Amino acid sequence: MSALRPLHLAAEIGGPPEYAAAPYVELARLAEYGALDFVTLRDSFARPGPDALAVLARVAPATERIGLVPAVTTTHTEPFHLSTALATLDWVSRGRAGWLVDVSDTPAQARLFGHRPAAPAEDLWQEAGEIADAAARLWDGREDGAGIRATATGRRTGREEPRPAGSEGAGSPVRGRSAVPRPPQGHPVTVVDVTGGHSVGTAARYADVVLVGATAPERIGAVREELRSRAAGHGRDPDTLRVLASLTIDLSGGERPAEPGLESASRTTAGAGGPHYRGGPVELAELITAWHRTGAVDGFHLTPAEPRRDLERLVNGTVALLQHRSRFRTFHPGGTLREHLGLGRPAGQYTLAGGTA
């Protein structure tokens, strides 16, 4: 392991839309075999097939340790329904849920929902932060272990009664009470991608894991310092932020020798969808090690260019080599996603010292 901090690895398992769950189960199990922290599944209102939350709810009982992080679009989405679905995923997975916060600024999708026009990205990300705050209040609306009715009376005790969230936001105010017991992790892990730049403020205030797309560790290091500074300004401990470099990986380069003169050249380039790496599994292991040693990143979030081919080469090639070199663990350190990431379980914000509220 690095002398600075443990290495964290995650992967995207999306690709061409699938209506059956089997392909996603297969990829999640492969990532679990490699002891990756979590898998993500990107989503949008325009993507056909079941939404990412539904897909990973099906993947949950078919896996045991891997964290499950669906993309969730906060625009045009009710905070109550969002928090309920994520709490349910955390219960179904026994504490392995997270969510990749996303927004929608597409006019066509705004017209589809009809209740308001499209808004600038800055406004949408401010709203996303308000919804993240409302979700946390709803999750904390029940005390740990509450929610089981007394058999004799069918009523809850006063201690178990859910509390109203009391959240007022520019988008959808929340005044109701949680319908689901507090999640096993307290709060499912919040992941925010700041590659576009508009989401940095939201990430600094609410994210547990931040994804940063860049072609060099120095650029990520600068973003990391900004995030830590802003997090401290919100009263957060900056050491609770996990910053992962985000790369799309094409491991087909290992099939043939490098072109003459390019053997030692950088294989990371800027692409339309973010930074891309093209090369072999061994070279990727060396890149991951080099970037992690700088201290600029806590790990990597890797999106396979071809899900089945590249994830298999990532796990059986790159990850296996990192494990052999004692750079990455060979098993999951705990049962929950927060434990994988070395993050504590947040206390309920309505619980006072001594266990009363």
C-alpha cells in the first residue's frame, strides 16, 4: 500500500443499454472479484431500459461486498422519492449503496416533465446540493433501529416516531417524514463528478467521493486542494473527502506492440467524454501507481471503453498486478461501502448526546 493512504479503485459498468439484468450482474461480480470499492452505473432520462437504481437493486442480492452507486438525476426528481429509493437500495444491499449525483439541463427533457423550463448548470447544481441536504434530513428523520411497530398495539413509541425533514429549497421543499427506516450506513455514500466545473461547490459541501477528470496528476491536485479548502469552510473535515481520478480506459493496446518511438510516451489524452487512457494493463498499473504516489489522488474511477473486454483486463491484469506488488488490497476490508472507503458512519443530526432527540 502507499505510504500516504490506501488506494481506492472503482469502475463504471454501463455501456449500450441492456433490458436484462444478467449483463450488469456479470460485470458487478467481476469487479467484486477484483475487490474494487464500488461500481457505478450512469443514467439519464433519455437512456432506454430500467433506470440505474432499479438495475442495481437487482444486482444487490447477486453480490456480497461490492459497493453499488447508481447515477441519480436530481433535476425534475422529488427529494422524498429519491431518498426513499436510495435508503431501500442500502437496505437491500446491506449497506453498500451510494449515489452519483447528476443534473439535467436539456430543454427537451424539461419540456417532457413540463413543470418548469431548463435552467443554467450553476442553478441546477445548487438545487442538487439542496436535494442532497433534504435527503440527509429524511434519512436522519428516524433513529437507528426505529421503525418496527409494537406487535400488541401496532403503534410506534415516541422515540421511534419519524421526524419531519423541514427542508426548504428552491426546487422541491420537503416537509414530510421518512417512510423508510434509517439506512444501514446512516447516509448512502454521495459521489459527485466535478470534471465539468459547475459542481465543485456542491461536492465540497456534500460529497464523500469526488471524481475528477484530468490528464495529469498536477491538475487533479489543484482541484483537490480547492475542494479541501472549501470543505473546511463548510465545517467539514477535509480528510473525509476521497478524490478519484476519472479515466475512460481502452486496454486493447496490450494486443499489439507500441508504435516505434511511442513506447514511453504518455497514453493519457483529453477526449470528448473526458480524459482517455489507451494502452495495456501493465502500463495502466504503472500509471495508477505513479499518480497515487504523488498524493494528488486517493484512487481511480475507470470507465471501460468496451465493458466486458476492458473490465476483465482491468481486474485480471491491472488489479492483479497491483495486488501482487502490494499496492492494492486482495479483499474488501468490511461489509459496507463506507468501510471500503475508510469513512465513518454519520450520526443522526437530530440525535443528541446520550442517545435522545
